[in-house]
Amino acid sequence: MTVEIKNKTYLNFINGEWKESESGDIQASLNPAARDEIVGYVQMSTKEEADKAVAAAKEAQKAWRKLAGSERGAFLYKAADILEKKTNEIAECMTREMGKTLPEAKGETARGVALLRYYAGEGMRKVGDVIPSTDSQALMFTSRVPLGVVGVITPWNFPVAIPIWKMAPALIYGNTVVLKPAQEAAVTAAKVIECFEEAGLPKGVVNFVTGSGSVIGQALTDHPDVNGITFTGSNSVGKGIGQAALARGAKYQLEMGGKNPVIVAADADLDLAVEATISGAFRSTGQKCTATSRVIVEAEVFEDFKDRLVAKTKAITIGNGLKDGIWLGPCASEGQMKTVLSYIEIGKQEGARLLTGGNQLTSEGYEKGYFVEPTIFDNVTSSMKIAQEEIFGPVIALIQVNSLEDGLSIANDVQYGLSASIFTRNISSMLSFIEEMEAGLVRINAESAGVELQAPFGGMKQSSSHSREQGEAAKEFFTSIKTVFVK
């Protein structure tokens, strides 16, 4: 187990050992609420280190796949217990490293614990079916077999939950993994790997390599011994990974962007709709793929809803997520802040009306962080960039419509199809929304963000590669079906 020291350099974890990169290059991970604070250093590793991690994983998989599912599950249960004991430490690190508030970080860490325990239990569930044969003297059945080595490439916005919801099913179904986390949250990811190490997983079963996506991510994608790639991140990077994996016949899974709508019908509970819209749009500073980005409101209640939404938004407390009473933290990095601010300017130029927010906070207490006010536009049309492109920040585009039919048409008028929600008391409206909404996750009278870990998660259209993560659906990606005929 590594020892915690201030501003330590977090190494790669390859074949059961923490190893320094031969490059000698390191990168500081900064606190986005106080950029003069260094959370730790992470390595800028080389392709050769990624290759070593893959080789270790390939060798370890031979024995790992032969363990009983319950034996593999026992390791995950141990990792869950360790992660749970370290909840406060890891959550605080997460808040310092990527900015989400401490209560949110604790909630995410608890989700990681629950994910590990859920998939640990999968080790005792069925892996196939008996199928009747036309030959009365034969037995025919199916079994699930692991892919082999899985490359796991994860983003910075959920540095505990996303790596675990990919790694845990990969491991329980008999694969070994190489994790390449986003550099912006690699310190937090390293602390997750420490939990697996402390749980005593055999050497090489879990490996961890930090570095740029163009080097480490590409090395995993191109490696002939990586049998599957699971990725969450931007559409441009995801499509490149998919093309490269397809070219060499590797299995791939992509979860990418969203431009998630909320429809507020004329008969909606407006207080509920406002609360859920604010939570869905502004929690984690809007840096969720399922965050509410467009709010489509029927004309009859538009002004009332807008006034309530703006008033609630103006009451949001902004600051360092480690402090009590703070509701909204900073953007995760300077680059992300600049992206958000650029879209706010685009919204103004396009003719949308700024109702509240829209500014970077630079006054005393904010001057060292990447803080952007929660922002709401109205007079937005569906063709505007702020209504079409993923912003990944605390920005809402309000769109007024005359009917539910118009609302559904606008809700579907984007390239994405990840999540969506509607607020209505009308059963017919609910059913129309469920039937017609082009999204992988639809929610009724609830915010667009979030999905329960035991349920399939994934998008339609340009939001994913049409596979699903979490729940039993994870089995479809991390295993192959083998049909057996015994005469």
C-alpha cells in the first residue's frame, strides 16, 4: 500500500507493483477551486509502459478466468469494504481534484462501493442456458466466456464511479483490465486502484497507466492483445477509438455526449419541475453526460416556470466544494471553463436572452478558481448552437412550445439521444413521451441525470455505440457466448 504524502507523485500500477515511468515526465493535478494548490502529480507515461501493462494483464488472465465466479466476487467484496472505509479520504481528494462538492463526492464514492458489491454478487449468478436439441441423445447449452484483456478509458467527471462500473463487471466475468484515467482526475483514480491492491487481487489482474490519450489511450486501442475497449468521453475521441478497434476486430463500447431535454407540460407540478431541472442542470457544475441542457416548456406555464427557475438559480451558493453550504463548485479545469464561457458568448451572439448568470467569478474568494455562474437563456430556438451542441457546464437553454407534440419534436431535434425527462400528470402524455422520445434513458417526473446501478445505461443516436453499461446488461459486452453441444 502506498503512503499518503502531500504532493506525492502517483505511479503506474503494473503487474502488482507501483512503477515510475521511464519518461520521467510528470504533470501537476491542480485544485480547480484554488489553482495554486497541487493535489498531486501524475505521470506522463510512454507507449512501452502501456504495452507492459497489457502483457501483465494477458498473463494474469490465464489464471484469473479459471477462478470460480464466487472467488472473483470475494475480491470485489474486499475492495468494496476498503473503498467504504476510505470514503472520506477519497471523496475529499475528488473534490480537491475536480471540483464537485464534498456531499456529491461522498455520494459518488458510495456508488462505487455499491457497484463493487453488486458485481461481486454476479459471481454467483447464471452464465448460460440449457437449450433443447433436436437430437434426443444430446445436451446443448450456452456459457459465457470472458473477452480477455479489457482496456478501460475513463473521463474526469466521475473519477470513482465510471472506472468501477467498467472494471467491476469486466473482472467478475473473468477479464483482466488496464485502466487509463483522464489526467485531470488521475490522483483520485489512483486511490481507487489502491483499494484493489489492498484487496489482494492477483498480480496483473488490475493495471493502471496514466498519460495522454494520444499516447496511452491510443496504445490500448491499437494493441493486438487488448480484446475489448470500453470508453466514456467525447464524441470525437470515441469515434476514433471505435474505428481503430473495428479495424483490428476488437470489441468496443462507447458512451459519449448528450444534449438532454426536460419537457415541462402545462399540467406539470412546477415546483417539482424547477427543483429537478436545477439539480439535473447544475449539480456537478453541469459536467455530466446526462445533465439537463435544454428545458422545453409549454407556453401556458412558460413565464411562471421561468420566474421560479431564475429565482431558485439566483439563490445557489457557489464556491470551494469542501466548504459547508456550497451547492455549486468550479468547472473542473481552465479549459473547461473557457469552453463554457465561449458557449455563453455564442448564445448572446445568436440572439438568445441572458436571464441570469453568464459570468466568470473573479472577485475575492473566487479569483484562484474556475468559477462560472449558473446560467439561463431564453428566446432560444432549436437551431441555435447552445440548443444543439454539448456545453458540459452550468447552462440552461429555455425553449417555449405550444404543444407536447412540438416539445417532443424539438426534444428529438439533436444528434444525441442519451437521457430525457418530462414533467406531467397526464398518463397519455407520459406514454407518448416514453414511446416517441429518442433516448436510451427516459424519466418521468424526475431529473434527466442519473440512473440506478442495477439498470442498463446507454444512449441512442450519436450518444453511444448502442451497447449498454451497468446492471445485467454489462454481461453482453464483457463476455462472449459459447454454444456447447455434447453428444
